Amino acid sequence: MNANAEILTGHTELISSTSIERTVTGRNAALAQINDLIHHLDDISALTSTIGGGTAQEWGMREGHRYDCWFTEKVETAMKAITRNIDRSIWRDLMLKSGMIALMDAEARDQWYKSLDEDDIPAISEENILSTFEQLHQSKSTVFERGIINVFKSLSWNYKSNSPCRFGKKIIVNGLVRHDRWGFHLNWGHRRDQLADLERMLSLLDGKPVPESRSDLPCRFAKHIDDARRSSEVFEDEYVEIRYFQKGTGHIIFKRPDLVEKMNDIVARHYPGALAAN
């Protein structure tokens, strides 16, 4: 068994069949009750309309607050939208419970969440859940390794320390920070995602949980910059030391050579024969 397959075990166990059955049963029961509720509300609306009391769209909304409310729409329209919203939330919850979301790099997570915004997301059923997560479980190593490869491919080869064949003792990242008269600032967006992906890979390779987004490497690094805007240009934690400069570059020095070697093993599998000697 390869090294990272052992590491991934425990982070991406399939959700139990009992949990899936309970989720599907609860979802179907809730939708049935919502359907009955809308029909009942429609009957009440018809009654109030005949006595001059208006429809649910009129008496069911706060005055001056005519926001969309699916319960006052036609049953077919309402149930389609409500079902899609419930299923979308369940898929998100299942991804979190399965641990798969922790393995995904920023690009993969973005693709997953975008797919949930589509109108034709798979309905929640035992068959669809098992099929989806069995496929994800089978591809978990690929998903994990893709995060490392994406970080590797994003490096600039204009720096000698960034080898096109391997991760070295450090990597140099362009545009990590910006500097103005108020001091340093972390560049968010793509660079923020890269730092988070890097920490995710190192944590999983070390057999540790992935930090939540509110306490991950980019957040801690940004807080360090804010707290020491003019007094320090070095950040350090258990995995990396980051030295940042006014021209915007960041030197990320790895503190765990054993984890770097594991990342290089993955690079070598994706680029056979390209791993240079130290």
C-alpha cells in the first residue's frame, strides 16, 4: 500500500447505510408534509378569496415585505424549488460528513459547489447517494494528489529554489503579499487558496485533521501580518516558515522534510522519471 493511501484511510470513510436510509426517509417524509401544507394553504387561500379576504400572497406576507415565498406559489412550482433546495443542502452535509471535502483542493471544491447550483442536481435517494460516494471514495487518492500537483504546477520556475522536478526545501511564490504605506497585506483569492491547499496536503500527509477555514494557514498568516505589520516579516508554524518581502514575494520554507518527501513521491508518480536527485 502506498504511503498516502494509508493516510487517507479514516478521512474518507463511506457514510453508513443506516445514516443514508435515515436521511432519505426523513427527506421524503418532510417533502410529503410540505406538499400537504401547500395544498392546505392553497385551500385556505381559495376560501379567504371568496369572502373578500384576499389570497395567501396578500394576507400571508408582512406589509411592505413581499419577498418570494414558495409556500404561496403553485404546488408544482413550489415543490420543485423546495425539493431542489433541500437536496442541495443534504448533498453539502453529506460531503462534509464523508470527509471528502477535506481532501479537495480549491479547484475541486469550487467545481463541486458550482454543480450544486445547477437545476438538474441528482435527487436524494439511496441509489444516488451510494453511487456518488462510491465513485468519490474510489477516486479519493486522485482527488488528494491533484491538490498537491496543482500547488506544484503553480510555482514559478524563474527561481532556482523552485525546481521543475520536485518540491525543494523551500518554494517562492509571487504576489503572496502586497506592501503600501500602511505596511503588508495578504493577497486573498488565488494565493489564499494555494496556502490553504498546501496546509491541507501537509496536514493529511501528517495524519492530522484539516484546520477549519476560520483557523487555517491563510487566516493565521493574515492575522500575523496585521498584528506585526511593521515589526516582523517572518511567519512560522509547525509546518512552514514564511518570509515575505515588499516586492510581494513569499519564501515558504518547509520544516518537515519527511512530508516534503511524501509530496515528492506523489509528484514522481505524476511525472515519471522527472524527479531529480537532491
